Amino acid sequence: MGSIKKAYTVFFCSILTSWALLVGCSSENHSDKLSYDDSVGVAKSEAAPAAAEPVAETTAAAAPEAAEQPQAQLTITANNVVKTESGTVLYNPNKKYGSLWESDLFDDSRFKLKIKLNAEEKKEAKILARSFEAHMERGKYFMHYLLSELKARNLPAELAAIPLVESGFKLRAKSHANAHGPWQFTRRTGKSFGLTVTSSYDEFYDFIASTEASLTYLEHLYNALDHDWELAFVAYNQGEFGVKKSIRRAKAAGVTKINARTIPLTKTAQTYLARVRCYADILHHPESYNVKHPEVDDRAAFKRVELAGTVNSMKKVAELSGVDLETLQHLNAGYLTDSLKTNKDYGLLVPVENVLKLETALALMQPKGTSQLAEQSSSTNNTRRPTIDPNATSITRGPTSDVALN
């Protein structure tokens, strides 16, 4: 009888041990944060490796019945913490990430232009502040990404005001000057910086692609115009050639100190520059205008999920992921129809809170024995940074101040 009890004891202990290993526990390290190389597939050489976490994880290999299913590239802890194969934490619902607006991405030191509005600009800023909260609500999904890109390139945080001026973060905005997207590129200039358009996908409306192109263009203008950001802003609106022509005229007239105040500018250019300065000040000091930033966590808001032909309808992805269709369309404005069939694999930007549900559904939909999901292809689908033709003498861009902002 004693030997039977001993056998049962050993049996139940082995079951409990297996169960404990399967469930695991989470001890989230507060230094771990999703980098945008993992969220949108952009490789950055300066990205630091993620710190290791003492977390026992459940994977497909942990349970015998999971062996027949394709192994996912994500691992999931008992508390639904999602990590990539490299160990980078994608999302932890139990962690308090803090506010983006109190992070180092939005620190005062990131505002390098030290803008001080004059009396006339302050009046204009009070008017523009009326629409600020509505514009920022549309842009909140992209603000962490945008501020991260600006910091990675060591660009002033004030540049985040440009899509506020250009489009109010309306990703499908169009102007009478044939400018498109949140950054209002003309077709000619955008294509010279690598943006493409097909019958199914328009990279001018893709916030990631157009941001990469626009920041590269702004860097080019800054370097081409004596490292003066205000001249770069004017050139972004009026065209590089026009600003260089104004500089030559000013120098011919004997002007020795060249800046946006001393060269001849059109009324449109003056208005545009004032609006950039005003929105930059509102963005930096919203409390001065009795407005607020939207609530945005200090973490990546989305991740690019590779669909690998498994699902070809955005409506279907909305059903599988639990993301509101309107939100999914806003994040992925480059798709011109509900169809996800394109000549290039763009994947789909999905809020990080919904990535686990979607990737689990996609894994179950794939044929048995196929290798997996989205993560492995991100290394070959990096968003590229446009390059500038060194032989180009000037890049033009039409005025876009007629875009409706309300």
C-alpha cells in the first residue's frame, strides 16, 4: 500500500512540475522597450540589444499538442507579455510606460530652435490652437514613431510641427498644387526621394515611407541652405530653387546676414514659416494656449505584421485582430482599397495591443509545416531611407498652404 501511495505522489508531483514550467511567470524589466526596428521593420545600427529578462515562457514547443502547429516568432508569457525572438518586449499590458510627453523624446533639450513668437505670431498661434487637439488626435498613433525618428537623426523636435501645418495629420490630404499625404509631397519631389505609386498602394499616404522621405528632404535642405532651419522650412514649402534665387538677390543687394527675415519672400512663404513656428510653440507649450496633448504612452504604438498572403482583405484583418476598421485604415492609408494584394509586401501596421491576437490567428491559418509569420521577413523588408542624387542641382516643391486643415 505504501508503495502505491509513493507512486501516486511521484506522478502528481511530475504533473505539477510540468504545469509550472508551462505557465511560467513574468518579471518585466522596466528598461526593456520596443525599438522601431522591431515595430516597423526599420533597421538601425545604433539600436541597443534588448536586456534579457528572467521570464519563463510558453512556446509552441512547450506543449506536445502544439507540435503540429507552426511555431510563431513571438513568445507569450503567462501575463500576455509578447516578445520577439530576439527578446525585445513588444507589449506588456501590466507595465506602466508613462507619458510620451514626459519622456526624453519630448524633453526641452530636443527643442533646439528655441522659438520665441513675436506679437503677431502669438495672435496667429491662438487661432491655430483651436484645431490643435483635433489634429493631434489624428496623429497620436504616429507621435512616438516620429519623435523617435527625429531623435535618431538628431533633428530638432520642432520638425514634428510640419505635418500639423501641412495636413493636420490627414494622411490622405491633397492640395490644389498636387501635393499628397501627411507631409504634402508633390509627386515629382516625392518620387525623387523614393516614394512610389501603384494602382493598389500609394507611398505618399504611407506615414512611415513619407516620413522617411520628408526627413531626408529636410536634412538635404538644411545642409544646402547654410544650416538654417527656417530657410529649410521655407524651401520645403516654396522649393529649394526659389529660396536660393532669393538668397542670390539679397546678396546682390548687399545683404550680408542671410536668413528668412533678410531675403525677399512671398507672402505665402512668410505665412507658412509663421505657421510652422506657431505650431512648434503650441506643440512645445500647449498649456500656454489652454490645449492638451492626447494621451500617448512612451512606447511604440504599432507593429508591422507580415501577412504573407494569408489574408488579403483589411476588413478580414480587422475581424481577426479586433482592431476597429477605421483605425486600421488610418494606420495603413497607403492601401487604396480593401485589398491587401500589392506588387510589394508592405505588411500591415497594427496597434501593439492587438498584435498577439492577429498573429495567433494568422499562425493557425497557415498550412501545417510552413515556416512562419511575419517577424522573419522584417529583416528583408526594411523601410529604406531615400538617397539624394549628388548630381542634382535643385529639387522643387510647389506651395501647399491651400490644404484644408480643419
